[in-house]
Amino acid sequence: MNIIEKRIKSIRNEIKIIAKKYGCDTNRIRLVAVSKNKPIELIQYAILAGQKEFGENYVKEGVEKIYFFSKNYKLIWHFIGQLQSNKSRLVAEYFDWCHTIDRPKIIHRLNVQRPQNLSPLNVLIQVNIDGETNKGGITSNQIFSLAKIIKSCINLQLRGIMCIPTIETNFNKQIINFVKIFKLFKELQYSYSSVDTLSLGMSHDMIAAIAAGSNLLRIGTAIFGSR
């Protein structure tokens, strides 16, 4: 068993333990392996360990990996980086998910550029819960206006919310912020039946994310090691 396989197995076991502790359904928690800047070889090890979902931050790098692995594997690819307008076509044509929807222009471009032979692109609205100027995302009071636009697009499927909170090492402080995000998610879910995904939690705050109700974890360092 290689080191990547050991790490994935360990993380999946940890997810089960945490979920059980906080009364969450383990089967509903998805693990996305963040493979940005990681070589093909390491991703291959993750695939052999049973990992099917991967997250990429950079469009060109992600497309190259998608093309490479599509020859032999059926994987699910998530775009989790900030999306520039001039790169939207590649995301629309190659990725299965886009986590970083934060403006109408990107919504309309993805909808028009999504090939008709593919199923609708799964999209998440990125919320900037802490108002950090160096991060993408919208304020909480803008969620429903963007959701309405997405729902009018036949080639997009609104699936929920994504958030990258300010890094915080204190568990109790993490929970306070994460619960706020979960409440926003539930409000959106109440209005739209297609909403089922809260993308929240990375290697350093996975426990708090699960405890607060996240069902999609974006884990990179704990699987592939530090960049």
C-alpha cells in the first residue's frame, strides 16, 4: 500500500468517526481530492485507492489532467479556483462541477458554453462569509439573486454553496462561523429542491466542517502532502 492510499484510507476512516460522533450520515459526505500542482503519478495512486473525485484550481492544468485520465477512468472533476471570463469555456466543456460562481457574467457564459451533449454543469455559489478582499465570493444577502439567475439557465444545475472561511485553528471559533454558513445553505435548500451540497472544509478544519453539516470536503494537503 503506497502512502497516498494509506492517507486516503485514514481520512475516510476519520470522516466516519467524526460523522458518527456528530450524528451525520457518513454516506452523504463526499471527499474531493484537491490535486492542483500535483503530478499525474500521485493522482494515479489516489485513483487506485478508489478516489473518484478531484478538484483543480487552474483551468489549463485541470483540462490536461482530465484529458489524460479520461482515456482509462470515469472520474468527476471539480473546478474550485477563481474563474476568469476568458477561461469559462474550458470549464464548461471539461469539468463536471464549478464551485466558484460569484457573478452573473460567469453564469451566463457557462450556460451558453456548456455543450448540449453533456449533462448540466453542477454549480455552487461561492460565499465570502468573512468579507475578505483577497477572496472571491458574494455576500450572504446576494445568494438568492444569483440563485434565481442560475435556475433560469437550462445548462446549469444549482447544487448549493461553497465557502473558504478565514483560517482559524480554534475549533470553537471554527464552529461558530461554519454554523452560519450551514444556515445559509439550509435557507437556499428550502427554496430550491436541487440544492444538496455544502462544500466546506479542508485539511485543517475538516472536523469542524463535518460537525457543522458540510457534506463535501476539499482535501489536498492531508492526501498529497504540502505543496
